[in-house]
Amino acid sequence: MRIVLFGAGGNIARRIAREALGRGHQITAVVRDPKTFQPYDDRLTVVKGDATDPASVAAVSAGADAIVSALSSRPGGNNRPASSLTAAAHALIAGARRTGIHRVVVVGGAGSLEVLPGRQLLDSPDFPAGYREEALAQRDALEVFRQDAGDLDWTYISPAGEIEPGKRTGHFRTGGNQLLVDERGHSRISYEDYAAALADELDNPTHVGRRMTVAY
């Protein structure tokens, strides 16, 4: 499979690329400035592109089988303003249509997962203030796909409440719109197992046209 990966320099994106490459897929890593990008695998094809520009999305995605967006506005990620996440959602949809690509998979946020009926994680009083702006933008981006991408085979993948570097175990649970927690009430996943779950969804789609989540 030929995969175009936007936001390729981020922490999650690096794991996604390595996981997909290990499965025999081809990865085109899209970054804003190839001169400052340090490739983490010599099998990557690195190109310059802008995920918020439909023409750029179409240009770098021509001939691909799937688009994966791993954009983030967090420090250490892609350092984009949170507002660009919704702009990217619109551009990715438009760009995919221009090139005839139907499969679009998005690395989403956990903030909009339900913890109780009608109550989302970001509504919790202890939700970190520093992540709220991005969580709201991620929620808005999900709505863009729900409202505007009905003709595409899209999947928005929310991580657990906590995601951090760790081991690839290959053992995790998947769900829909509700936050998954373990027997102790914890919600967590490693970058590595999140990447494995995303690659599984690319290889064998089971959540087309909807959001899914992954946690231990």
C-alpha cells in the first residue's frame, strides 16, 4: 500500500511510519520543510507539503492508496496552531477527492470521547488546561469528517486518555465513542500500540466512516 503521511515528524507519526514500513507498505512523509526534517528511516520518501492547502494535499498524494494525517499542535509535535486542525480536515477531504483517494485515516484526540452519557472527557474538571484548545479543535475536526466526508472511507482514531512512549505489545482493545478504561479505571496506550492499531485499520478496515478508539 502506498501511504501519504502528513505531520510525519511527530512522535506518533514516527511510530506509524515504522509500523507501516515493517508491514511492507510504502510511506511518503509530508513535512513543511524537508531541509530541517531528520529522516528516521531510509525507506521514507520525504516531500514538502501543506496539509491545510487542498492543492498541496492533492499534489503530494497523487498515486497513493491512502492518506494518514498525524498532525498535532502539541510541543514536540508539528507545532501548528490548534485552529489548523480543522483547516486540515477540510483540505484533506478536498485533496483526497481531487486525486480520487477514498481512504483517509486521522490521528485524533481523546478529549471528545464520552466518559458518561452526554459528557466528554474534556468536560472533566481535571482535564489539563494546556490541552483544552487542541482537544476542542480535534473535536471540531471530527465533526468536519462526520458532516463533509460521507463519500470517503475515513476513520478518525482517538487514543486512550493517556498516550506515551512504550512497548509494542500488539495487545489492546478498540472501541467507538466511549473512553476505554482498564479494571483500575486507567485509560492508556503506548505510541507503539496505537500505531499498530492504526496500521491494522489500514490493512483491514473495520471502522469506516466513523471514529474508533484504542486502549489497553
